[in-house]
Amino acid sequence: MQTYSIADLEKLSGIKSHTIRIWEKRYELVKPLRTDTNIRAYNDDQLKKILNVSFLINNGMKISKVASLTNDEISDKVVSLTSKSEGFDSYINSFVICTLQFDQTLFNKTYNELLKSYDLAFIYENIFIPTLRRIGALWSSGELFPAQEHFLSNMIKQKFHSAIENANSGPKANQKAFLFLPPWEDHDFALMYSNMILKELGFEVIYIGKTISFDSIVQCVEKIKPDLLFTTFIVGQKVTVLQKFCDDLKAKSNCKMFFGGNIDLLRLVNTHGKVFYSLNEFDKFFKSRFLN
């Protein structure tokens, strides 16, 4: 069983370390293990409890009341409040737990529950992205080993692959779409979603994905002769690098260019193309033009 520091709990739950220490002392909410040097260490069950307590408090319960409940009663309260809550913390917490424990069953159970009310684009933007950010905070600080982050990413990709595979191709649009990532990017979820939407609209989609050089991108443009390009900026990068990429891409292609991803990055550059600030916006833009 994996152990976590009190700093890990703070990053994952949003509860300050100082507050967790007070809860331990005043309510005996959790009883951490101690290392040889007397440093607190928490196990999976204690992490899950802290995440559940955080959810209940964010939904109006007082810590004194929560602390009086058994673990089963806390879990029952979380389940009861989840359907009434306007936020998605309980789902995010479930995905965090399944990531840390490599729990595919919990991932699929949580995802299928969400699918009853929301589509993949909504789940990705409102639940998967915040989960990836929490996990990323641990990964970047060295508190999480990379396989756990990769596990979550691959589970999400499975859902996108399934949606793409099951998407029904519409009448031929007689247009080609070239989808790719810049050389420094690694996150292709938005590309996978756009692949699904364009396939449904009858586009011939050439999906390259990640990790190709700029020269390779240009070669693809010359060979494919696409009607449109779509790429995303996610990872922080120097503005000069982003702008040069956009300028060079414009110089090497005369087709329509579309961009998505990190809003803060996209606002810093002139992309020479249309920018989408959400998957839903991408969806509506193309469907309004090719379904009407």
C-alpha cells in the first residue's frame, strides 16, 4: 500500500496541512503512521477519508459532525450528496483514488455514472482536466511515480478511442482535416475529440498525433493537401516560440488553421487562425456549418 505525506494530502484535497494536523489532534480524524524520523505518513484509506471529509465540508457539513461519523457513514453521506451537489469534487476524488491505486473498476464505475448525465466533452473539461491537474501537481513535485499519471491518461484515452470507433461517419464532406500536435506537446485529448466530431461530419481525417518535428508537419501538409489544420497549445512555452510556430505554419500552408487548448497561452499570440476555447465551442462551430 502506498503512503503519502501531509503535503500530498493538501495537494489532493485542498485542505491545508495545518488544518489536517488540528483535526488529527482535536477529533482523531485520522491516525497517521510515523517514519523513523517521526514524519507523518498516510495510507490509501486515510487519503480516501480526507478526500471524503473535504467533499462533505465543501457541501456545508461542519467538521465536528463529520468527525462523529464512522467511515461507512461518511461514504454514505458522500454518495447521498453527490447527486445533489452542483460541483464534481466527489467524482474528481474518485478518479484521484483510482489513479493512485490503479483501480480500473472504480474508474469505469465513476465514468459510467457520469455518462448518465453528461457527454464526453463535458466530462473531459469539467472532471478529467481538474483530476489531471491534481495528479500533475504530485507528479511534478516527485511525489507520484510516472506510471500512475500514465495510467490515468491511458484510461481517458480508451474512452476517446471508443467514442471515435463508435462515431458514425456522416455524408462525405469532401474535405480533409489534418490533426497534429506541435513538437513540444504531449497531450492529445482535444485532438482525439476533434477527430471524433470531424469523422461524424464526414471529413477525411488524417490524425498524426504527437511528437513530430515541424519539418515533418510541413511535409504532411504538402503531401496531404488538407482543407484545414487543427492543433493545440497546452504546455507552457515561450511566447516567441509559440508565435514563430504560428508564423511558420501560416507561411507553409494556405489552408484554414484552427487552434485549441490553454486559453492563457492562446491569448498571447496571433495564431493566424480561429481559436476555440472549449471542446463544446469546436463542436458547435463545425456542426453549425456542416449539418445545416
